Amino acid sequence: MYKIKDIITARRDVLEGTFQGVIQTHKVDAREKRLENNPEEFLKITYPSSAIKRTLELIGKKLSGRSNQGGFLLVGPYGSGKSHALITLYHLFNNPSLARDWGKQWKIDFELPEKSRSVIVSTRRYDVDHLWEPIFKLLGREDLLSEIKRFPTTDQIEEIIGDDTVAIFIDEIENWYGAFDPEKQAHLIEQNETFLEHLLEVAADPTKKLFVFITFLEEKEGLKKIFNRTKPVRIDVSPVEDREKVVLHRLFENIESVDSSKVESVVEKYINAYSEPIKIDDTQNYKRRMIRTYPFHPLLLDTLFQIYEAAAERQDIRGMLNVLADAVKDTYERKDLVLVSDIDENAFRGIDLKLIEKYEFDLERVKDVGFAKEILKTILIFTLNEKTHGATESDILLSIFSPTEGHTLNSILVDIENIYGKPHYLHKENGVYLFKHELNIYALLEKEKDKITEKDIKEKIAEIVKKDIFENRAFIFGFDEVPDHNKVKIVVLPESWGVNDELKSKLNEFYRGKTWQNTYILVLPEVNIFSFEILEKGKRLKAAENLMKQVKDEEGKLRKIIQEERKSIADKIKDYYGYIVKWVERDCELTYRLINVSADINAIRDRARSDPELIADFIVKEIEDKPSGIRIEELINDFKKYRRYPFILDDETIYTAIRNLHRDKRVIIQGERGKWYIDESPRSIEPSFVVIHPKYAPEVEKESEVSEEAGEVEVEAGEISEIEGEPEVTVERKEKKELSLTGNSPRVILSQIEARTSEKDEFEEISVKYRFKQKLSKQEIMKFVKQLPHHEESEIEAEITLWREKDES
């Protein structure tokens, strides 16, 4: 496995810890050994940015007469490389031989004079009232100073230049200019502005070989007016496309000749291991970027660029270089890629010292967690980045995860979960982790969590399962009292009952002693829902609910915790479900089947519902060998009591099945008062109706066969009416009939009366004879008689047949 040192060579000053990230113009002529005053070393560490190349191109045009302009503004924010570019140009002018070698190395074709007079002025060294004084002295014309009245004229400037090529480099001009008091020193401001205007006018003269280079933050309005009038060339030294190359070249030797196959082998291990929840839009493009920025992870460079761009005293590349140099020194021999979490957080003390102190305080609380420091450090760095203002899970993983060091994404994710809620100042908003200055309510939560018992937690989780997942339409086994009635009940198990014999045993135990066994929909999880993760979340939720009664949640933090944890628990538990149990009869033995379901109450009911055709077939099968049929209410109860029957969600399922069966002439129905419905359908079906197989349909006798015996003719007094004023008696005649009825149950006799009599018939007497298939005892015959119906307006005659022992005497 490669390390950084096996692939790329860091510069000596980086590894020795003597890296000089801050380039200072006033050190160019310093006596001590400095990078700035060593042209050869300085050019070695200098990458030809697009700004430098553009400036060299324009210098060549001025020298060749293709352009008049010799004035240049090097613009950019603090630390963007203005001073570095200024010193680079200064050394190129002063060292033609080194300049040629440097140009060949980078394959840049540019034209510089073989001989020139160059001076560099940093206002950090020269604090003067008149800017022209140090320039005239450095150019060897101090003698002209006495001739200057209020400011140098263009003639005086041209006299100093003569026919020579002269380059004047001015750095930090705004700090010097801004130090003047506009009220007390207005004359000095005006004099210096006029000098600058004259200087730049001469630089724009095609007959003069004067070059003026000024670094400019573009902050001072007075200077802007001068530059707007003289129109020097504006060169932006901070284009994004150059920053990465500038950084890499400054920290490493021969960066352009690195073995790309080694780099690619390292990068591929990372790219191939990246998966959810890491979010990368274009993997191949990201891979190319990782190869280009090696040994730095692209996210590291992007983050540092953004932090230093937005800092109050922006340091940009200058600030980055110091941070990255320290990281290279620390990781060079032990890592294969520098990540965000490898950065020393102390480098950012100047940005927000108090926030870093809070980070350090919180780190002590979680230092026992494996990736605690890396996680919190990453979140801190991303918090300091005003563009992100916090880190997502993807950011944290990209900042820490190293597959070549044996890391797993899950282990880091677990640590994120374990850490969250323990630090006092670590917050989470919309999936983004960040540090804040205000105290986090989670500190109180941690104390409260210690008071929560496992029983409390499980009851809270069971409540969530009941209310949030199953909409208060289910019973949670072990937490709710499950009734034994004839209504459908969804019973959710929070824990697995195993498989095979273990599951069968648990199911038998559940149904033991229950009457309405086919009214339960048992919902089983794939695994126990009381996992460590769920229990921890439940504990936190319960603690937050308890705290709501103790503290004022003015910012709504506790309410948000409760909502988030409750939803998180519900979402995770949903994934654990699951199965429902269905029963089937095979070879006269009842056995169970597990049917996959989701944790959705309607989906569960739908999956539990039996096929209507199966229900219909079952009804037909049940009445096939029953000549007297089955009362509908008895049939419904059987469906609900016995698991061998198809499962029904409601009584209407049976009624619908019976209607369809009757329509298809697979059953006939006997209604009230024994009325038969064979071809005709009843308006409504009542629980007391009987369902009978068509093969047991009664044979209805023809009207002429009811009885051929002549009955008595009975004359009754009718109505008296008047015809033409005379009363007349209307006589109604009725005929006496006798019907023979035979059957094996009162219901059959009733059905025959319904079929063979009309509503106008009047009944005088009914004689009923019972023939018992087996002889009854005295007690049994007395019990039987007690059950016989009686009518107040009737007389009862009875004749019984009995067998008595003979009297031998």
C-alpha cells in the first residue's frame, strides 16, 4: 500500500517545518537569508499562474512597441498571491538568465530586457509622506528630490527614466494611502495622487520603457479614481483554475512528473469504496479531480479556499499554504491521501477563537468514541466555512473515511449517531451538523437519559408503533390487552417469534383458550424492534419528553428533538416489518403460512383478506352434506372461530358471497317463516336466513295435489250491503284442507308451510308427531316437552309411545 512519500516528494522546508507561507516584499533586500531575497529558490517554488503569464505577455508587447501601456495593477483579496506575483516579476526583471531558464522549464515564451533598473517599494518598510522619495533614491536620482516642489512632474520622471528600461514595483499601497488623515493631510494625499497619475502617464508613453507594477485590493476610492484616469492594465491574480496548481507546486517538487499510475491506484480505492450516504454527482469526473489534486482530497482544497476567501482578513492561498504544509508534514509517511480531518484545527483560531474553545470543551465529553475527534473537527471546519455553515453526513464521511486504513462507512456513521446529543455546542439542523456558541439542550438530555428505565423506553416505543405506524388500529402484543371477541383484531408483535417449531409453539400458545381464533391478524417483525439503536433513540425521546415538563423550551429545541426522534424510530421500525400469519388446512392438519407485508395498516388488511372465490367455495362445501343447511349467523361465527376457514374482514364478506352464490344458483336461501328463495332473490338477507345446497331444494306439490279429499264447506256471515235499498247478505265460502308435512327439522316443516299455503289461509289445528331415532329416558322426554312451544288460545292433546317392562305377576 502506497504512502504519500512513495508517490510524491514534498519540499524540504515543508518536511522540516520551516515552511514560509507568508511572502513579504520588504524582505527582498533583507540581509538575513530569506526566500524572498533568493531569486533562484524563489523561482523554483513559483508556478506560472495565468496572471503571471498574462503580465509577461503584455510586458513583451510594450517592449516590442505593440502596446503603449506599461502600468499594471495586480489585484486580488488578501493572501491571493499579489505579493508573490510582484516579487516574481521583480526577480525576472533583475535576473535575465534565471528568467530564461524558468521560462524554458515551464515552456513559456516571453520577452524581458537583458538589462534594466528595477526597484521594489513596500510601504511596510517605507513610511513616508511622499511616495516618490524612496523610488527616486533607489533609482539613484536622490539629487532630483531637491528640485521637486509640490510633486514630481512628468518631465522629472522622464528624466529619471531616460532611455533605460525601468521597472517600479509598489506593494501595500493602500495601507500607506489609508493612513493619511483626509482633514489634516489632504495636501499630502493630493500630492501623492498627482505623482501616481504622472508616473502611470509616463508608463503609458510609447517612447519610454517604464513599467509600473502596483498591488491593489481595490478598496480605496481615491486610488481608484487615479487608476480609472490612467487606465493601467488590471491583472486578477486569483483565478480559481490556478489555485490548485499553485498550492501543489509550492509544497511539492516535480509535481508535474509524478507517477500517475500510482496516484490512480490510490484514488481508485477511495472512489470504489464510496457509496451511500456519500453523495457524488459525477463519479468519473470526481475521480479525475482527485487525481489532479493529489495528495489532497478535493473536498479539503474546496473547503479551505472557501474559508479563507470569506475570512475577515482573507488569507486565501497564503493561509491555505501554511495549513496544508503542516498537514503534509504530519501525514507524509503514514497516509496515502490528506483529508479534511487531517488538518490542525488550531490553524483557525484567528477566525473564531471562542468557537474552537467550545469545540475543545465538547471533545472532552466524547473522546472515548472512536472517530470523535475526526468527526467534531470536520464539523468545526465546515462550520467555519460560511458557504456550507456545517457538515452533512456525506461531508463527514468524505473528510474521514479511508478504506486503505480499514475504515468502514458504517463504523463512522455509528460514531456520528453515538456522538450526537452529547456535546454541549454541537447542533443539527436539516441534516447538517454544526457548532454554535449557545448551549445545546442535549447536555440536559444526557443527564435525564440516565433516569429512564428500559421498561419506560419499551412502552414509549410500543406507543410509537401503535400510534405512528399502525394508526391506533392495532394491539401491541405484550403492551395492550388483546380482547377475544368476534371483531377483527390486528395484533402487532414487537419481537420475533423465531421460525419453524419455535414459531409454531408460540402460535399455539397465543391461540390457546381463545374462542374467536380466526379474527386475529398477527403481524410479525423480521427481527426484534428493540434493537440497541432503537432503544437508545427511545431513551432520548423519553428524556426529551420528561424535560419538557421541567424546562422552558423557548426555542422549541426539545419539541424538535421529540419530533425527529419519534419520526426516526417510526421510520426505522417500519423497515423491520414484516409478515402476517395465514392459516390453511392440508391433509386435515392446520398449518401456517407467512405472508410478506409492509408496516401499513391498509396493506396488512388487504393481504389478510381471503379470495372471495375461496370463501364462496368454502360455503358451498360446508352445506354440501347438510340437508337442513346452515343459518347465516352460525356460518359467520364458524368463519370467525375456526382457523381452517378463510379469513374474513367483516360479516358483509359472507353476505356478498351468499348473494353471488345464489345468483349463480349454487345455493338456495330459506327466509323468514320458511319462505324459499330458489329463483327469486330476497330483498335483503338476514342473519336468521338459512343457506341450503340446491340438491336439498323442496319439491313443491301442485295446487290440485294439496288434498283431494273434500273438506267441509263452512259458511260464515259476510258483509251486509244494500242493493236498491234492500239489505243483502254476502256469504263467504271456505274449504277445509289437510296438509301432510314431513321433515327432519322444524325448519323444513316451516319451509313447506311457506311454500304450500297462502296468506289468506286460516289454521285451526296442527298435529305434530316426533319419531326419535334413539329411545329417550324419562328425563330426556320431559326436557323435550318443556322446550315445545305453547299458545294461550290453544288446547294441547298428546299421545306418546313408550316401552314399559312387563309385570311378571
